[in-house]
Amino acid sequence: MLLFFSVFKAHWVLFIVSPKERSVWILDTISVKANKDKDDYPLSRAIESSFGSGLTWTMVQCKQQDGSWECGFMVIWFMVQFVLKKRFRFPNNVSISFRIYLS
């Protein structure tokens, strides 16, 4: 898991990289509103230079933030959920959706 903080946009994003699967999942809480893809993140170039081209990139359907401050909290929650629940069947259960449940 890699955290990315954009200094210019003051925004946190989570990248989950699986070299074995040759896949990267991006969890961005403002990606839907902004219609983003991997090329919107400078970290994607660093990942490709480290692991080579030919990676499969997925913008994960995740909860989108309502305000301007929730991204850090939500990224931490995504990490906790991944460690506690998602990792056991990873990567089969990441690409469909990744929602926040506060139960």
C-alpha cells in the first residue's frame, strides 16, 4: 500500500500495488467527481518506472467525500479495512468496490 499526498491539491489518495498480479488499484475519494484516471497522479509514473509498463490500473469505486477535509480519514479507513478484511481474498475482492461501513 502506498499513500500519496498532493501538496498542491492538499489531498490524500491510496494506491494498492500487487507486483505479482501486475496490478494497481487507486482509491481516491474525489475521483468520480473529477473523472480521474492513473495519469492524474504523479505517483503512477514512479510506480511504472519501478515495476515496468504493462500494469493493469483500476480506479476503485469507493465512497466519495462530501466536503474538503475527509480524504485523510477515509484513506486511513480504507487501509484498516484492507488489513482486517480485504487482504484474505486479495485481489479478488478489491476491484469491484471498496465502501466505508461504520459498523
